Amino acid sequence: MSPAATPRAKARRFAYYALLLCALTVTAAVVSFTRGNWLGIVWVLLAGLSSNVAWYYLRRSRAA
């Protein structure tokens, strides 16, 4: 098994992807709100969800 295929590495990779998604959704929310579009609320909710996923996988990688 290669080092990149370990459960700890996979969990850490998922955490980084979720953090990237969180940053993108926060950016989308800011752009949406500055344009006066209330759809930014959905982006804020997605940012919260993705940050929770990132936190979960980061803790999972530390525990492994």
C-alpha cells in the first residue's frame, strides 16, 4: 500500500478539499451579497457545511 493510500492520508486530503470548497463558497457568498442577491444565504449555509466536513475529516486523520 502506498503512503498516499493510507486512511490517514485520505482523510487529510478530504479535509483539504473541504477547506478549499469552504473558501470558494465564502467567496461566492461575498460576491452574491455585493451584487445585492440574497442567494448568498445559500452559499453561507454551504460554507458552514463544508467547514464542518473539513473539521470532521481533519479530526479523523489525527485519530488514525
